[in-house]
Amino acid sequence: MLNNIIIRLAIYYITWLLILNAIFHIFPEILYYVAQERERIFVGSSLDSGADPAVPLGNIQEGVNRLADPEHTIPVVVALVLAFAVTLPITWVYAWTHSAKKYSQSFIQTLLVIPVAISLVVFLVKGSLALAFSLAGIVAAVTFRLSLKSTIEGVYMFMVIGIGLAAGTQLTTVAYLASLAFVTITLGVWKINYGAQPPVLSGWRIVSHDHSAQTSGTKATGNSYDARIEVHTTKVETAQKATAQILKSGTKQWQVADVIEKEDGTAIVVYDVLLKQSVDLPILIQDIEQSKKSIKNATLTRV
């Protein structure tokens, strides 16, 4: 059951929700510290604003006292744990929805670490406009080069940055719901393969892809082919070699009409064929599917 990604994600999010609810119920002072920290951030004051002016800056004892003070340490711990926890399922979704060719271990590790780093930066610059501008200048002086393989990776990066900011500003609900919504939408779009083919219009009406494929096949081939075969595969070259051997014996003539590569790493090889009268079509399709393990399935459409 845990191999089902939907069940795994549901268990993860519900478990974290129950854990947080139990912790806040047992230790309600945590919510007080978090609320105080959020108020300090949004009103523009810092933890140091209430410091005793008689205590010199850099005093070791003062630093130790602040480190041991739960009012200062608990909001930081909550932000870091939350940033890591709600980003982890996003990295799972990235791994599940990307093929081995497009998968990047360094990118997935970056996704997991960036929200934690951003949460720390928020604590660093809060309440100090001068420090915020100084940090911006340092970042601008350093050239970061991040090679993204697809535009969706930019969306992943933007989302984890937002989660880091939400966690750092103690907006725990926003961080949790943002992660849950992003995971749900991303998996849904990936599952239904949204936008795989552009819509075909005839005037103000949408034409079905099957009808448009038959029409385009007839016009392009000048009625020299009577059927179209779609081979769904994970390895285009291997599938083409295996399919070619079968088409030579089962058709009068054939050609590769199109190769459609999908985002999940699979591809559809489209063939225009002129079938022999003596060919048993179900057996032809079955022979194509069984020719190589890289071929997932094959379908035939009459033109």
C-alpha cells in the first residue's frame, strides 16, 4: 500500500499535521513564542531591540543567555524543521514525475536545502534594513549559475523559495498549505498529461485528435496509405528497428510520419502504412508489442 504515491503523501501530510497539533497542545507556549516572533518580524523590530543598553555588544554571557532562552531559539527551530518537512514531499514529486534522463540529483538536493537557508536568512535580516541591503549586495556580487533543464524546474525552485520565506516569517499554515497544494496540482497535471497535444480548431469548433490525425494523414499521403499505427515506447531507436522488421513483412509500404516525445520520458512513433489484404491486424499489433520490451503498446487507426 505504501508504494502508492497518493497514499504515501496523504499519510505523510496527515502525520505531520497530527504531530504539530499534539506538540502545540502539549506545549502551548511554543505558539506564544512563534506569535511573538511573527509580530517582531512584521512590525519591523528585532530581537535585539529590547536588549539592555548597558550590556556591550559581543558579550559572551549575553550570547549564551540568548541561546538558552526558548523565546529566541524555539521560533528558529520551528522554522527550520517546518521548512525541511514541507519541502521533502516536493522533492519526492520531482523524482516521481521526471524520467531518468531529466532527473538531477544535485537539483533535488538543492530543492531540499534552499528553504532551510532562506529561513535562516530571514532571521538574519529581520528588523534591520541596513543588514538586508548589505546582504543583497553580497548576493549580487556572487554569480550563481543554476542550469535548469526545463521550465517546470524553475517553478519548483520558486515554490521552495516561497516556502522558506513562509517558514522564516513564522507563517506555518501558509508553508504547509503551499506544499500540499503544489504537490497535489503537480501530480494531477503529470498524471493526466495535461497539454500533451495542442487543440485543433476548425473555425470555432474543437476537432478531436483522432479525427484530425486521420484527416492530416490522408492529405499528407495523398491516400497512398490506408492506416496509421502509433507505437508507444521508452526507447525510440530500438522500437523503430524492431517495428521496421515487422512492417516490412506485414505491409505493402510504410513510412515514419512523426515522433512525439512526451515529458515523462516516453515517446510515440507514428507510422503511415498500406496494409496487405492477407494481414491479420490484431496479430500485427501483437507482434509489434512483443518485439521489444521497450515498446509499451501499439494502436492502429484506419485512414
